[in-house]
Amino acid sequence: MFFLPLTGKQYALPPREAEVAPWDPLFIEVTEKGLPMTPRGQFIAALERRPILGRVPHFELAFYLTMEVFGRIHPRHRNYQQWDQMQEEERALHAADLAGLYIAIAERYEHSAILLDPNPMLFDIEIRVIDEIRERTGDRYFLMVHNDPTFAIPSGDRMSSFCSRIADEPEKLKAEAEAGVREAVTRAERFLGARRS
């Protein structure tokens, strides 16, 4: 038994044979049933501003040191100019490889969520990678895909021209931003539809 100060309740840990790690109560989140939550559950609890124990749930926006750590090229650094010429089996192997690398990163650094940034960034490959990760890990990780329609912070050589556009073409920039939001919503709805089918 251990005491959760934020709720005033006591919780019992499940038997050590359960498939949850680590076992130190300082590094797990508990549900009302007293069972440790998955990293995904911790991440959702943090997003919902519910109290959590232990480490802050986290994820990596982009972990580019895959060659140094895992001996594998990061998905963003791969080149697939001939993607359309690949056989279906080759595409499936690629999706499995991407999923394996994302899982390896999450496990190595104890992430709570995985931000998918597949290459090529095609809906079909994103769904395949999501399915592959879910098949291997269940609901252990909170899965996300990039879908941010906001303007990127301009690099130094483009900052002046972007600032000029803000001053000189505010309506045009607003229209571009609104189009980006519509495109992001459409993309999100497509993912939701794929998950329901």
C-alpha cells in the first residue's frame, strides 16, 4: 500500500508478475483501481491536468541521433524518390521498420507519447505505422501525427520578408492561415475516419 497525497487515498500495487514497469511507486501513475497506468494514461492525465506521480510524461519532437544510438537512419533523413515503384511487400517492411524505430526510441528514453513523422509523409504509410505500433505495444503509448497549420518561425534570411508580408499583406496571410487550418481539420477527420473503420 502507498498513500497518494493529492487525493488522500491509499492504493495497492498489483502483483509483480503484471506486465507493467518500473515498479517503484514514485515512477508510476495509479488509477482509482490502484493499477499502474500506461505511459499513454499518464500523458492523457497530464493533458487533462489531473494529478500524477513521478516523472512528468514526455515525448521527443524529433530524435535525430538514431544513427549514433541505434545504428539506424532517422525516417526524416531517408530518401524515397522511387516510393511509387516499390512492391507492396517493400512498403510493408518499411512501415514495420519505422514502427520499430519509433518504439525503440520511446522504450530507450521512457517516453509517454510518440510523435510520428513518417517518411514519405503519405496517409497510407502513417496509418500503417500507427497500426504496426499498436499491434506491437497495444495502448502503451499516446500516438500523435504532425498536423500543425501555424506558420513556421522564419529563418534569419526570411525573417524580414515575412515581417514585410505581415505589414503589407495581412489579409493574404490570414487567408493562408485559414486555408492551413481547414487542411489540418480535413486531415484530422481523415485519421478519425480511418480509426473507426
